[in-house]
Amino acid sequence: MHANLTATSIRKWTVGQIVICPLGSLEEWSRVATFAVGESIYRNGESAEFWYRILAGAARKCAFSQCGSRQIVDFLRPGDLFGYDAPDQHTFAVEAIASSTRVVRYPRREAERVADSEPLVARQVRELAFESVHRVQTRMLILGRATALEKVGSFLLEMADRFRARSNGAVTLPMSRYDIADYLAMAVETVSRALTILRRMDVIHFEGVRCVRIADRGALERLIENSARGEMKPNRSISAGDYSSKPHRGLCALQTTSARALHEAWRP
């Protein structure tokens, strides 16, 4: 089964014109493929023979435990380079999360050779690698936050910056609420409650399925810092690691139709 899926993946790669920040003569070796939502670009354990870059759409980089649980470690947007950090085999899987996600790949040996011989390409690769390191550091800071409001608020700020929020502060998130939960190491219900609280505080607005507008970025940043300093004292705080399905007493007023509507609207 695994071999058949891998073979299909290999056959779909075709020559295509690259228009996003071309990597010098490395583009002569490029091949392009299109992936559906949930389709694997590569899997954990596959041989690391290629470097990859997102051209359009988005993807998630994730790990799976032996018991089947998932942890998302990165969200990839157009321009992001990935797959280059594995020594021999990929230790993570990468899956498309947007329809018609287009990906370009480069043979690893040729990519390393071109990077060694062309200083401009080497500089571009370094910058893309530095961006990846910065994303890892940002995620570590987010996970270090104590409360769900801090984590979800920080996540929204990160995504608004990365996925280029429009002038009115609205950003369309390509990931599902389940993806957000696995990225923040939280329960889906906890993510939904935190989003509802932020909406009721008039800090964010929902303008469609997965489209969030940060109504007041400064207010959201202050809310996160005040929460971190313990200056916000709700009746019952939401623990960032709360995986209980039981309603919190202090939040019963928020377990309303609007919260359920949000829960339903943010389907994968």
C-alpha cells in the first residue's frame, strides 16, 4: 500500500515554470506537483532525496506517535523551503491543507551542488532556513504561554503576520480548528472556547469560515501580556492543557449557540 502511494506521488511530478523567487540554476532541476487537502507531500520514514518549496496553497508539518496522536510543528505557506533538514530519512510528514496546493521539489544532491557553487543561491537558501528557525522559536514561545487565551491570541498574531492579513486586519486561515489544536497542543474544545472569548471581548471578528479579522491588534497584544502577568482574573481560567470535555463553571455563559456555531463552522 505504501509503495503504491509513493509511486503515484513520483509520477505526478512534472516540469513547470517557477515564478516565486527562483533559486538560480537550481530551477533547471525543478519538478512541480499539485496536492489535494490531506494528501501527503512526503511521509515520515521516506528517503530524504529532495528539497521542497510551496508555490501556492499551504501545508502542515507533523509527527505521529505510535498510539496515533498527531503533533503539528509548522504551517508552510508559499515560498517556504522544507525537507532539507533531514539527514537520510524524513522524521516528519508534510501534508497539504489547502486545495490545489502546488509544490516544487529539487533533487537534494543537485541542490547542494548549486548552493555550493552559486553564492546568490546559497544566500537565498540560508535566508529561507533562517526563516524556518525563526518559526520554530516563535512556536516555542507560544507553547510556553500559560493560558489558552495567551496561546490562541499569540497564534492569531503569528498567522496574521505570516499569511499576510489584509489592510482591515482580516486573514483567511488555511488550517482547520483541529490543526490549530494540534499545533498548540490543546484540546479542540479549548481552542473554540478561547476564540469565542476573544470574539465576545470584541478583539477579533469572524468574517466567514476560517476568516478572522483582528479588530484591534494593540488590544490583543495587551490582553496577551496582561494575561501573562496574571492581571486578568476570570471566574475560571482556561488551562492551556485542559483536555476535559466537561464545561467550565465560569464559562457556562459562553457555551451557547454562537460557540457551537463556531465549533461547526471551523470544520477541517
